[in-house]
Amino acid sequence: MWRVPEYYWITAGAAEGGSELNAFDNALLAAGVGNLNLIRVSSILPRGARRMEGRPEHLVEGTLTPAVYSVAESSTPGQLIASCVGVGRSADQYGVIFEHAGAMTADEAEAIVRRQIEEAFARRGLALHELVLKSCEHRVERCGCTVAAVMLW
């Protein structure tokens, strides 16, 4: 039933909402994936998967879509939150996907994800050929959320 994903795209979004759950839903909408059913998966990018610039148009509302994602939610006004995902690929296109989120800047989240990917490559004995990071940050007004995701298709 399941197939190996051939494509991936990277996205991020941030939003406010009347509750943290609504903020999460709104952040998913801001990232362009709010009407998909995300299936959280672990961190392996299949060999040969090609990066797309944005969501494929043929994915209809409710499509089950594998994703690696990070979420930061807060209801502390003034708090800065951030989410980041990163994709590291070896020369033969096999790779890993890592994520991090929390009360921090986007730059801090990116530094953590970069270190995670470097460690994962070292542990696997692979040379890092390409690293792509995507992050967003948000200053909370009432209930805020950031989300960053690697969507696999």
C-alpha cells in the first residue's frame, strides 16, 4: 500500500489563534498544508527524492501525507517561538531530515538542526553533500504557533 516518496517540499508558517490548537491549525494553513492529513514519520529522506518548490496542485483536501515537522506553541504574550526543519543529503541523494522547535529565535533553531544533521551523517559514515534549512519565528500576541515541515510525496 505504501510507496517510497519520490518528491518532497519544505514549508513553514506561523499564526495566532483563539487557542493553541487553533493557532496550530492556522500555522498549518499559513504553511500551505492545513487541509492535508499529516502522517508524522521519522527522519529518512529516500534515495533519489527530488525537491519541489511548493505543494503539488493535485493533492486534494484530506490527502494522507507523510511529513517530518516541528511545532512550537505558546500562550505567553511577547514570547518568541520558532520552528525549523532541515534536510541533509549525501551525494547519492540519500539523506536525513531533522527538526527542532521552542522558545528561541529561528537562527537558534537552525543552528540546532544543523548540528543534529551533521551528527546523523557522522554516525552513518556519510559525507554531507547538501543541507537545506527552513524556519520561521513568531512573537506571541495571545496564542501563537510556528510550524516547519518537510512533506514527502
